[in-house]
Amino acid sequence: MLNYGLTVTSHTDWSIDLSVRSLSVGNKVVFAKDKKSISPGPRAKEVVPQTKGEAYSYIVEKYWTVAEVTDDNTATLITRRGKKHTVSLDDPRLRHANLWERWMYSDRFPKLTQAVEQDN
């Protein structure tokens, strides 16, 4: 029987396993990237001034696609511009994109075919 991450504990209780451990190639994910600069952009969240007030620390959500999942508990993610990042599946900054994000920001998620074309 195939397991699609669905867990049934009773006839009325359905839950979906959205842990990043259930990632597979092509999944759309969101990675909360830590950044620092003197002028945070419009997508910056949790903006905090640094101690001397000359710059800011903040988080920007990056919309990436899973290119590879390895046995050593890591995943290779690709960006819109074709860069590759290797991230641990245990990283708390990594999560599945929810339905709203996949629909609303669909143009921000790279297609795997774009990444292959950029490699050639």
C-alpha cells in the first residue's frame, strides 16, 4: 500500500504529515533565510536593529523547489536563478509551502526544467 503522508486515527480524524522529512523531488518549500543589511526590503520579517543601530537583522522567506533528497538527511534546493543550496531536513527554517503560498506565489517557485536548462 502506498503511503502519501496521510494518517487516519479514527473515521473522522484525518491529518497530513507535512514534516520536511517527507520531502520528495519537485516539492515546493519555503526557507526562512537570515539576512543583515542597512535597508531591509519589503518582504523582510522580524526586523530587529543591531546593537549600535547601523544595520538590521531580519528574515526573508525564500520560495525554492526540492531538486534532490539524500540519505544523509539533507535536501538540495534550487532557486529561481538556478543556484543550489544543501539544507538539513532538521533545519527549523525549512518547511513545506502551504496551499496559499503555492497558488499566490507560484511564479516565485522555480521549475525543475528551468534548473536543468540553466545547467547546460
